[in-house]
Amino acid sequence: MDNLVNKMSLYMDAGFPIIYIETFEEDKVKQIVQEASGNREILEWNVRGLFYNKTDEKREGLSLIEALNNFADKDAMDNEKFAQRFNLERRILLVKDAYELLDDPKVVAQLKFLSEEIVSGNLKDANIVIVSSQLKVPKNLEHYITTLPLDIMEVADIEDVIRNFCEEENISEPMEDFLKELAFAFKGLSEFEIKNILALAVTNDGVIDRADLVLVHEHKRQLVQKSGIMEMVQVKEKISDIGGLENLKKWLESKARVFKHIDRAKEFGVDVPKGVLIAGLPGCGKSLNAKAASSLFGVPLLRMDMGRLMGKYVGESESNMRRAIQLVEAISPCVLWIDELEKAFAGISSGGGGSEVTTRLFGIFLTWMQEKEGMAFVVATANNISHLPPELLRKGRFDEIFYVGLPTPMERAKIFQIHIKKRKQPVDSIDIQMLVKETEGYSGADIEGVVKEAVEQAFVEQLSNIKPSPITTKHILMAIKNTASLSKIMKEEIETMSKEYSDRHFKNASY
């Protein structure tokens, strides 16, 4: 907050006419404006009218355009009864509830006029501050508006909020270790949201304890859901659910250890993990790895859908991408999963308006990947990397790029065992090696489908019995016979992709 106060004070002193802060925390912005105002009077306009903070004078029912018209009316300035009331000199106009009104050409025109008066020096020491939960910059005001983000609270600041809340409510403060863990979980939420969750926790059982972390995670899930541009995926998968891919699993486990001890890692000189690109054949465990990484790291999994980012208005897609990145940074620590990355940035090299938008989105994403220092670990998956821009594959974007091919015999054996156990069937009575021999060229998804079909068939056959018997090797062999493998369906594509990955010397996910 101190950082934003200093920035705002600097911009105000430099004569920047309009400062725009995108947040729903209006009271917090008002406090910041008061601290940055240098004891100047603040005139606040909201949907109820115009209010003066020093004299408690108010003009209820005054519309924004009426207020702006009066501020901009030079004839009114010469009239003594208006001069004091509607003069903006050495004053700050704080505008709330203005998002929809910024579509009004008259409002925009008057804001432009006042901005020109401030810039020219005709209105000395005057500033306009707009606060809104959404950013809207009219084209005619682009050169006059400066946007400032409301700082995301650091862990130490959140700890202070928790301590102050406990003192106000006269309840025991959490122990130091849990206090830090709780503050870390709250990271990305506003002070208003944090206090609401703490109040809910106290109302529930009178104390703040580890059980209340569920409330924090649920609120973050709602925050993502309400954004409409991403989703928070509920994860059940663990790293043990992956059959094979030992190189990739070992690498993820190493990154998870760094992630969980990031403070010590930074002190030692270790960089914050950026992420991984997992390329390879469909149905071979790429998405499963993204979900398992979330469980391994012990953080939420966010899924970015590029289709949701695309807007119908000029600049809307780029704004959505920035909002998505801000949300990821706010929710962090987290794992960000971008599925089928090649489709997300398809058409960058081709022409057309759609291509220009995609290119700009790609530029925003690329810059963030290169410069990000936050605790958002990106897991991007792709089927065909030949469609990806070469800039994305350069060192420094991702920590590593792995290639996932068709499972080896040893991996197929593990995949069979995992899926048979998952469906509560005995593994010891199944001839796993025979199944492995019969599934050359099958993907992990193929094998899962085979086991599902075999279990269903065994159940149907035994419906007439009082106690159904488990599946047998014969059931699974029959399902294999009825299943076309991925290597048959995509023979040419697999050969092309395998050569591409080999030529690029990507690290193999398997031993």
C-alpha cells in the first residue's frame, strides 16, 4: 500500500490529469488518495451524488455529467456562489461507479476538457482519480489516463491483517508457523476478502485453525470461477497414478521440493521454477502429469482456456489475457495448466485480423513467461510442436521441454496394474506380461479403455450370479482385440512427430 501511495503522490505532483485504479476496494483507494493528497480536499462523486470530505457538504442526486459540466463551466467559475463549490483547483475529484458512464460521449468529452485544463496549468494542483472494478479506457482519454494497479499484499502485510483481526475480536492469534502458512494461503486476496473469511472462520467455531484453510481455497476457487476466463480444476490424481514417465516424474519431484522450500532455495541462489512444456502423442499422460503436478506441489490447479480469452471488441482479448495473468499471480502459489498450447497460438505466422490478435496475446504471454518471478508453475501440453512459434521453445521460457512417446513394455505393465487396481480388481490373477505383448503401440489411454471395457464385460457376464467374480486375462485380451491402437490410427502422424522430437533433442519423459 505504501508503494501505491508514493506512486500516486508522484503522479499527482507531476500533473497527471486522470489516474485509474482497477479494483472493487473503493474504501482502500479512498484511504490511499487521502494519504497521497498532500492535505488537498477530496471531492467524491458516486451514484448518490457529490460529497466534500472537509466540509461535509453534499449534493445528493447530482449526476456525473452534471458535476463535470459545473466543473468545466467557466462562466460558473466567475459566479461567486459556484466558484468555491465547483472549482477543482487544489482539489482531487474521486470518481466511483463510473464504469458504464464512460460509454457516454458527453462524460468522456468533459473529462477530456478538464484533463486539458489540468495539463495546460489552467487548473492548478487538480487531479481526477477513477476507481472501478473493471478497466475501461475510452479512446479519446487514452493520452490522459494513467492506470495504477492496487498492490497485491505481501505475506508480511497479510500476517499483520490477521494479527489485527485477532486483537479486535479478542481471540487467540495463530501460532507463528501456522500464521505464516495461513498468510501464504491468503496471498492474492484483498484485505476485505481476508477479513470476511476470518470472520466466517470465527463464527463457525470461535477459533482460527488449520481446518479454515478449506474456506480460503474455496474462496479462491470462486474468485477464479467468477472471472469467467479460467477455471480451477479439482484434482484427485497423484504422481503414483502415472505409469512410467520416470524421467519427467523425477524432474517434477525435484521442482516440487524447491517450490516447497522456496525461501531457503532463494537464499541458496536457486531460481524460482518457471514451468515445463510436455509435448507428445495424445493419450500418453500429458494432461495427467499437469494434474499430478498440482498434487505434488500441494497447490491449486488453474486451467487457462484460450477460447475464453478471445473477446469481440478491439483490445478485449489482450485485456482478458492481462487479467488472466494478474489472476494467476494473485492466486499463486499455483500450477497453471495450458492444454494444447499449439492450438492456443495457432495462426501466428499467417495473415488476417485474427492472427494479429493471437500474435499480441502470444507476445503478452511470452513476456510474462520470460520475466515472471512469482510462484505460478506453468505446465503447458502440446500434441504437435511443429505448429508452435520457435520463440516459445527457446531456453528461458520453460525450465525444460519433455517428449512423451508411446509407453514402453515396462510402462505398459505399470499402466495395466494401476487401472486394474483402480477398479478394485485383483492384479495377481492377471497375466500382465501377456497383456504387454499384445498391446505394442497402445497408448496409456488405449490401455485404460481396454481395462474399463473388460471390467464392464466381466460384470455383465456375472450379473446372474449372486457374487460377481473378478475379471480374468481372457476378458482383457478380448477387449484388446476389439480396440484399435493409437499407432494404427495415427501411424503417419506418430512417425512425423517422433522424428520432430528426436531432431530437436527434447528430453525423453521415459527412461
